[in-house]
Amino acid sequence: MIALIYLAAGVCFVLSLGGLSAPSSARRGNQLGVLGMALALAAAVVGLVLDGQVDTGSLGVAAVALVAGGAIGSVLASRVQMTSMPELVAVLHSFVGAGAVLVGLAGFLAHPVGDLDLARVVHLVECFLGVIIGSLTFTGSIVAFGKLKELIRSKALVFPFRHGVNLILLLATLALGGWFVATQAALPLYLALVLFGLLGVLLVMGIGGADMPVVVSMLNSYSGWAASATGFLLANDLLIIVGALVGSSGAILSYIMCKAMNRSFVSVILGGFGAEASGPDERAEALSAKGVNRAGPEDVAELLLGARSVVMVPGYGMAVAQAQHSVRELTELLQKKGTTVRFAIHPVAGRLPGHMNVLLAEANVPYPIVFEMDEINADMVDTDVVLVLGANDIVNPDALENPKSALAGMPVLEVWRAQTVVAIKRSLNPGFAGIDNPLYYKDNTLMLFGDARKMVESLVAAVKGGAHH
């Protein structure tokens, strides 16, 4: 019966991933994931009781832990703002890593010495892998949380011979693994825990702000492999399956996102993007001297009322200002007067995979008018007005026009090809990647400075007034 329940839970997790592949079925996917996890927890506890591995006292402790953990999770999930979702995901990944470390250490400490036969070697390797993968996931996730929360600067930490240092840490950890298996001593296990934890810090510190969505999905993959290693250690088939599902799906998502950014998976893992530029940026200084074309809400409203085709590009600024509901209202107003309104989504907009899709779904923006970058880029030439809502790096023309830019080669939304671009931003400060954007200085770009929600609300009021006239 336990095996059957595990199988049912595994099927729920597979169907959950399938459901999450499209906005229209995402809610059902989430519900199936919750059901699968409830079945898995119940079956694991019952299985331990039936096997006589847990007495009633331990069961009470487990029940208290389950209730406490569930309560904390519920409170966090209900209170978290959509803008803080990337940070929450990073923290949750760190919990998985810490769990894998603790289980790996417990697995060894429960039986610290034994005959070094094949079964014992396999057990020691499982303990070692669980500890080091968990340590890397834990420290990497904590650093990612700090970067996303802006407690740590988002620029990549670059220092001489950094790849050499990372390689030395990796080789030293592997050597410690050999020592640990050969001697069954605790010291090499603890040293490997520290070294791989340090490697996790250096790897994520070396990754710049523009790559943070990839980092989140990459850490998701690491957490899956950590869970899978724990599953082998505990001889829990479901944990192995779930870990493999999470690990592989996270890796595939990271690969897809890297492809969308025209960057190799290896280059993102090794980091270095978003590093400090050496010397003054003469091009940026020349652009700054040129100045920008400023506009007020009434000017932009007049443009929108005269447009036949409008494309909206949501970015992190829209998320921070929680402007998605006002954006939906503006969309509906324009549609009522016959304007074609569409949304253009870049694969790495925001700081989490699918960040903008979730925000638009929350505001009930219809799925059929939301398009991926590849689907809509060719239509920019025939678009009257593009409204950039707090996006920055994903609309930077330097990606195509400046071979020396750190963004060079990254596919972006080519909004500057439209007749007019209106960019809503608080200031001309560079985006999360720390790179100036020449889009704001182009002749067909108008800058509407201010908080995204307040500016969109002003546009809504101005469009309503203009429509009545």
C-alpha cells in the first residue's frame, strides 16, 4: 500500500509539472503538487511506524514539526508580495540544502564505522554526496537571497584566478571524498562540507544581476539533486523520483533561459557577467550629455488614443510598484476604443522565471494577448506605441548594436523599432545588471518619470478624459 501511495504521489508530481507549463492550467498543477506532497508525507510517516522505525514519542515530535513547518510555510506564502517571490524561492531552496546536509550527517553518525564492503562504500558515497550538494545549495541560495533582497550588491564578484580557486575547491572536495570513504573518518566529511559551501558562495557571488533568474532555476536544480541523494540515503523511492524530477526540470529550465539570453549554461555557472567595467564609459557619457525627451501623462495619453497598435513590455519596475491591475485597466480602456493591445514578455523579465506572466495572470490579463519575445519581436516595426513598464536590460539596444557591451548577443525585445517608445521609470539609473540603456536617449523614445503604478493610474485618468472629449 505504501508503494502504491508513493506511486500515486509521483504521478501527481509529474502531472503538476505538466500543469505548470501553461498559465491556464497552472492552478490545477499547483493543486496536484499539494495533493502529491500530502500523500507523500502521510505515506512516509505511516511507513516508518509500520516498519517499527519510529516509536510513539518520536511520532509526536514529527507531528509537532509538521504542524510548525506547515504553519510557517502558510504564513510566509500568504504574506509574501509577488515582488518578493524570487527571494522566497531562494530561501526555500536553502531549506532543502540544509535538510540534505543534516540527513547526510545523520546517516553517517548513526553508523560511523562498518566493514568496508560494497554496501558500506555505497552508503558512505550517498552520505558524502548528500552533504556536499546540500552545502552548495544552502550557501548558494543564501547568497542568491542576499542579492535579490539587495543586501549584497548585484554586480558579479570578479577577482584574478577565480576559476582556478573554484577548480581547486572542487578537486580538494573530491580528494576529501576519497579520504572519507577509505578511512570512514568524520574530519574529511566536515572539511568537504565547508569547502563545498564556500564554493557555493563563490559561484553565486560571481554571477551578475541580469543572470539572477537563471541562478534561481539553477539552485532549484541543485536542490532537486540534493533531495535525490537524500532519497538514496534513506532508501526512499519517492524522494529519489521527486529529486530527479526537480533536478532535471530545473536544469532544463536553466538551459532554455540561457538559450534565450544567447549565453552558454557553463558561462552562467562560472559567472563573471555584470562585472565592473574598467575605465570611463565614453559612450555612456556622450549619451548622457545628449539628454532625453521627457513627456507627461497627458502627452502619452494623447499618443495612446491615436494609436492603432500598442505593445506593453512589463519589467521589474511594474512588479515593485504593483502596477499590474492599473495596467489591466488601461488595457481594457484602449481595447474598448478599438486599439489592438498586446503584451511582450522576455524570458528573463523580472528576477524569477515566469515572473511577469504570474503578475499579469494575477491581474486577470487575458492569456491570448500575452506573447513571448520570439512571437512578437517581428511585429514591433508595425507598432505605433510601445509602453515599457519598468523594464531595462531586456529592452537594451546595446545587445544588438554594441559588440563591447556585456549584453552583446543577448536577444532582447526590439522596442526601438516601433514608431514611438514610452519608457516609464523612476530615474535613468541602470537596471539590475548595472548597464546603461541607450534606448532612453533615442529620438523616438519619450521618458515618463515616476512610480509605475502612479504613472499608469495618471494615464488611465488622462485616457478616460481624452476619450470623453
